[in-house]
Amino acid sequence: MARESTAIEEGPSGERRRVSILRDSRNQDGELPEEWEMTYKQFDELIEQDRKALYEAILHTFNTVLDDHDELQKKVKGLELELSTLKNDTNEEIAEKDEQISRLAAKCEDYKEQIVQMVMQRGAGSVHGTPAPEAFRKSTKLPDPPLLTDGKDPKFEDWLSKMKNKLAVNADHYPSEELRMAYVENRVGGKASDHLAPRLRDEAPNRYQTADEIFAHLKTIYLDPNRIVNAKFKFRNLQMTPSDCYHDFVTEFLHLAGEAQIPETEYKKELYHKLTWKLQELTISERISPRPFKEFSTYCSQVANSLRLIQEN
């Protein structure tokens, strides 16, 4: 801000003349700037030299303060209005939330009453011998499969089939994956348990996450990867001899056909070619007929039984 450093200066003839301290501070319109300030030294000089200028300076400062006060008052009123608006909005939101809470609380009470009624109905059903409501009834538990130990007794595939059926039919008894895994762990022992132990530990980096992962791991251990190839080899070499019981032969035929994944549409042709020459001769008419495999096998059984009776007599 422009301020005068002195209030007296020398004239051309050496006389002293008075100079206003406010001279250099006024603008082109002769007014003081709004932010103009006066030092104590200037104030003291003005008392001695220019009382009118001092009055103008004090008046200017007072008016500036009033203007600042009015401006602040306007800002305060604006802020108060904004605050009031925010309060109203907040109160409306709170009222809306309170209403939602009240509605939810009422629904909870309704649900509680319904649950109490259902429980009471269940109790009444148990007392009078009537079935409990379906929502409260659990599935009938299937027998627990035998412990899997070495994959031979019981056979792994038999055990796996029973385990999967158990977990599927009684899924309501094992609703979480943790319960399913715990049940599988309880149905293994011996070497099978030893195989699973490392990945069942809490600190294991590759710990099992699902029961299906456990089954998949056991498959790599107990399922022969060449089982289908081996079954096909046995199936191709299967041949009925005159001394064979037809029932025992066809049972082995069906077992190996299933293991070798032979299409059922091929069963009739395959069976015919594995019969004895005598049975083939006596059943050739049925072989070329459109009868399905089951009827053809029944016919073969009847012919084989007739031959056995003839030989025994």
C-alpha cells in the first residue's frame, strides 16, 4: 500500500510547508483504498498537522468496517439458509429411513408369528402322529458306505458310487462344502487316509477345497487308466464253451461290455458271435430278426437250457 514517509518538505525558498500524509495514498478519484492502513507515526503526525485528514482517515476506516460487517452479515444469513435447507433435507431422509425401519420391523414380527405357528404345527403333528410340514423334514439317511482303505475291498468304483449317491440324496444333511469334505474324510481309512492327509492339513498350500477334489485325487490313485483297454481285450477274447452255463456266460458278457463301453446297439451281434457253434446254428434265425437284444438273449437262454436237458437225458 502506498504510504508517505514524512509529513513536512522544504519549499524552493527554504520555507517549510505542510504536505498531507494521505496525498500519495489517494486514488484518481481522491478516495482512499478500501484496504488502506495508517501507522501510529502517521496518526501522530496527522494530529499535529492535519486534523481534517485524520478525521477522513478514521471515517474511512469506520465505513470500511461497517461495509465488511454488512458483507459478513449477508454471508452469515446465506450460510444459515443453507444450513436450514440441509437440516430439512436430513430430517426428511431420517423420517423416510424411520418409516422403512418400521415397515421392516413389522415384517419381522409377521415372520416370527409364522415361524411360531409352523413350529407349533410341527409339534402338534408329532404328538398326533401326522407328518411334520415338508419344510421341517430332512431326507431319510442312506446307510454309510464302508470305509475305503486300499481300493480293493470295497472296490474304489463301488465306494465312489455309494459316496456320491449319499451326498446327493442326503444333501440337506451336508449343506456346506466343509461338511461334505468332513464326511468324505470320515469314510476313508488305511492307505487311502494316508493319501489324503497331506492335503487335508490346515497349513497345506494345496488344501482340498471341495469333496469333488478329494474324489478326483482318489481316482488318480485307484482307477486304472488302462481299465477300458483291458476290458475291451477281455471282451474280445470272451467265448462260450459247451460246458459253460449260459446264465453265467451272459452275466460276464454284460459286465465286460459295460466296462469296455461297448454300444448297446452292438450287444446282439457281439453275443451271437461269442456263442458256441451249436447255439449259433440254432439261433441264427433270431439273430437276423429285428428282435431287440433282451428278447434274443432270452431265446438263447431257452435254447441253451433245452440242449442241456437233452444232454443230461
